[in-house]
Amino acid sequence: MPDKDQLSSHLDNAMYGPQLLHPDEQRHYLGTFRERVSLLMTFEQVAAQEYLTAFQRELAANPTYQVIFNGHVGQGNLRAYIRLAAQSNTAFTIVQDDFYGNQPADSGLVVVAKTAINVYPIAVAEKYPATAEPTTSTADKPNWRTKFKQFFGQ
């Protein structure tokens, strides 16, 4: 009987791949565990490229960390991030297995350590909140009536 169990486990590994520890967590964090993640960006955030400076600050603060990119994001959207990682001499990997998500809320990239670091928060929007842009009030902006009166001199 032990031979049959070994044979069936060998066949299962060949057909389905090795069993993963916490597969949902590894799927979400691009093959690593939450405890190792320092920064997380979603597909939308990577594509928008509004957090490039936050990404650069994270790499500068943690030169020994590695970046894992989700290859489903697309080379055009990853190009700037790859360039920053290369400029800072940060090791990076691109994963593109069907195992990893490709929806807007899925992970687009993660910055990870080799060991557990347990950093909170990891979401880029929380860790590096965008500075509020100064807004002008609507009273300062001329509306269409004011523009009309100015145009016709009334």
C-alpha cells in the first residue's frame, strides 16, 4: 500500500503541480506571503502610474528588497517601474502564470523582503497618501455668464 500512496502522490504532483502552503495568499501576493510584503500596488494603480514616486521612495528606503511584477499588467504599463527598479539595482521578477489574477483590483506589483517583516500598511495608497492638490473655489472661477458678459462688454 505505501507504494501506491507514493505513486498516487507523484502522479498528483505531475498533473496538478506541487501543493502550495496558503495558495490564496500566494495568489494574491504574487507567489509570496503577506508577512514579506512591504508595498502592494493593484493593476489600476500600476496602469495609472500615479505612484511612481512612491515606488521609487520604497526602493530607496529598502535596497535589499525585491520586486515581483504581475506580467498580466502589460509591458507598456510596467516599463517605467522596471526602469526604476533597474536604476536602483533592485532585483525583480515578472510572473505571468494563470494562477495570478488579471482584474483591476488584483496585485500588479509587490515589493518583498526575503524574510518576514510584517509591515503595516502595505497598500500604496495608505502607505504613501497622495498630497492634496490645492483646489480653487468655484467663486474664483468665472462661470459662463461672467464670460458671456465680458465677451459682449455688458
